[in-house]
Amino acid sequence: MALKATIYKANIELADMDRNYYQSLQLTVAQHPSETPQRLMVRILAYILNAHEDLQFGKGLSDENEATIWQVNYSDEIELWIELGQLDEKRLKKASNQAKNVKLYCYGSSVNTWWSQTEQSLKKFDKLTVEQFEQSTCDALVNLLSRNMDFQCSIQDGQLWLTSGDETLLVETLKLK
């Protein structure tokens, strides 16, 4: 019997002062059986960092033709294609050919090795931005994971302050490209 996705709900009060975007978000996120808790939380963070009324989760690991997260406008043009992890050039080339902007959020203990091997080949993608979450940040995010989550998020000067209950976490990314 196939394993089923685990459903998580996140209520987020977002104040993004960098983009003048203020919103209450109610996210329902399905965790694929092969998706780690770390990737799930990075996916939620990537959504928060790029929040927009047209932003939506793709079908995820089960559909290679969709982004992990994307913003599609009313003309069915892909404004933003977001991926997670340490991807190969082929996937990022496809995204760059289809979207106006592409963001890759890297995480994990082997990012530096991956980046040293792929940096030169990814420089040719003008639409691509690559950012890294520190391992300690990802570990702290996993500690906040529960089936029903309530977050208060404040973004200012590139810093994201994430509060859940009594816990407050500073989330910053390191821009690689």
C-alpha cells in the first residue's frame, strides 16, 4: 500500500516591510512521503519570502513540469519559478526558459560542495538567483514543525523574524548568485 501525504496547516501573519506586503496567509501544505521535514519548512519559508496573491505551490515531487512554488499571472505567464535544494543545470535551464525570474533556495550540509561544482555553469542563467539557508536555521525550523502552525513573520532589510509561540528565529539567506 502506498504511503499518503501528511497535511500541515500554517496560519501566517506576514509583514514584509521590504516589499510593502502585509497579509494573513492560510497555507495547507502536503508533505510527500519522501520529503524531509527540513525541506517542508524551507518550502514554507520560500513561500513567505516571496508571498504574492498569485503565488502557489506546484504539484511538487510528483510533477517535473511544475516548479516547487510558482507565480503565474492571468495570461498564464510564469512570473516566478522557485526551486529548493541542490539542483542540476538541466532543471534550472528549463525554469529559466519558461519563467521571467527563477529562484533557487539551497539548504543542507553539502551546499558548499555542490556550489563549488556548479557555480560556473549556473552563471550563464541571467534570470537565476541562488540563496542558501544555513544548516542551523534549518535545524531550528524543524523544531517549529507541527500539524497546525501559527507564525508571525516580519521582514525588514532582508531579515526575516519568525515567531511561533515563545520561540523567535532570525532567518537570513546567504546570496550565492
